[in-house]
Amino acid sequence: MKRALIFGANGFVGPYLTTELSNNGYEVICCGHNENPHDNFHAIDITNFNDVYDVLSKEEPDVVFNLAAISSVSYSWRNPQKTVNVNIIGTINILESCAKVCPKTKILLIGSCEEYKTSNNPVSENSPVFPINPYGITRTATEDFARIYRIEYGLNIICIRAFNHTGVGQTTNFVLPSFVKQTADISKSKSSGEILVGNLNVFRDFSDVRDVVTAYRMIADSKEDIDVINVGSGTAYNLKDLLNYIITLSDQSITIKIDESKIRPTDIQYSCCDNTYLREKINWSPKYNIYDTLKNMYNHYLQG
């Protein structure tokens, strides 16, 4: 049985990836910054080299997934220092530890579409990289470190550029959960209300998180020689259209109000994944419809 170790296992994506791997023949070891009641969990600080080294030395996994990150663009603007520390130093700690104690381990570093230069067309793995926010900069930096650790130590590192994904459990720091929760709260109030939003004139490639973790697992299983690979639906959705759909789920009167504090001058207007490589080399395709995902999220908030 293959052994997978997940850093950042108790974040949004972690439980989904744990389930995906467990259902496909993996023994899963989880690491996170908080205590967790289940077995095979290590409470660690990824920015502490000794914590990372000790757990990798003890477990010697076949594959490592690094989900541990500051992944909110808005938070990265508010606290770029912490974003750099977690995203870059944390990744270096993993790479350095693997080089010392488990150099044969396959390492999947989860990066982001925020690395790409703004484009009006779907971007492939060969598209120009030019991040315009602190979060995106940390992701390109970790890819640079991955490159030199491949060259210097021969590590098997795959950098995944993940596009937007959502689902039950994602915090309201992210745009779709924020819209969905505000709508559900108005529904539960049994009266009319307003939703605060930022820039709606943008297009984003959204996937269901369950499709994304399936892609991660399939990439880990693949025998392909991969340095960088996109993971995304291949469809760019207009944010205003998604918000209008979410509002239709409620039976209350809802108005939309622009919150100027949520608008950033460097917002990317269009982001879409060219997932040709993922489809052809990994044989992946999405199973979930984003509108069904949003409805599931709405029902979850409604019942909460």
C-alpha cells in the first residue's frame, strides 16, 4: 500500500484529498497546524524546519502533497510577510527535508493560476508567468526552488498550477462561499436583504474541489515525467452570472451592493485554464457541475 503524507491536511482541501486517496488504496498521514482527533495526524508548524524534518524522517512517505499555504489573494495583501513565510519557507523545509531523508519521495507542490501573466485567452503550462499579487509571487518562487532541487538533488517534484476551486467547507474569505453564505443568511432571516460584493466584471475558471483532488491523485499515480501541470475546468465563468444564479436559490428579495473595500486595482479580469495536458496525459475530466456545487453549498449554509 502506498503511503501519502499531506501537509495542510486540515485546511479546506485536505479532508477531500484524504478521502480521495483513502478510497484509492493509499495509507494517508496527515499534518497540520492544529491538533486533530484521528490517528495518523501530526500537529506541526510547517515554517519550523525541525517539525517538517522529523515527520518526514519518521514516515518516509511514497508521495507528499503540500496543501499548507496562505492561499487567499486578499489576505496576502494584508499580510505579505506571513504569506512569504508559510508559502516559501514552508516549501523549502519540505524540499530540504526530503532531500536529506526520503529523496525518492514524489512531491506535489500545489501552486496557482495567479502565477500567470494576465491573458484574454486560456493559459497553458507554456504561457508567460508574471504574478501581480504577493500570493502569486510566492507560488512562482516555490517553483523556482523546485527547479533547483530537481537539478541539485534529483528530487521528483511536480508543480501543480491549480485554478479556482470551491465546495462545502471553504471559508468566506473566498468569493463564492461569501456570496452563498450571504444569500443563505438572508433566506434564513425571512426578510429582504443585500449582498456586499467586489468587482463582478471578472471571469474565473471554477471547479468543484472533488474534481480537483481527483486530479491531484491521478497526477500522483501517473508515470508521466511532469514538471508543471495545470488543474482547472477549462471554462471561465462570469462572476456576476454565478452570483445571479446563487440569488435565485433564495425566495427572498436580494439586492447587490458594491463594497469598494473589496475591489483591488490589480484584480485579474479573466482567468481560464487550458487543461489539454491534464486531459490528454492524465486522462482526467471533471464530473461535477459548478452550479450543482453552489446549490450544495447553499443548502449546507441553510441547514447550518
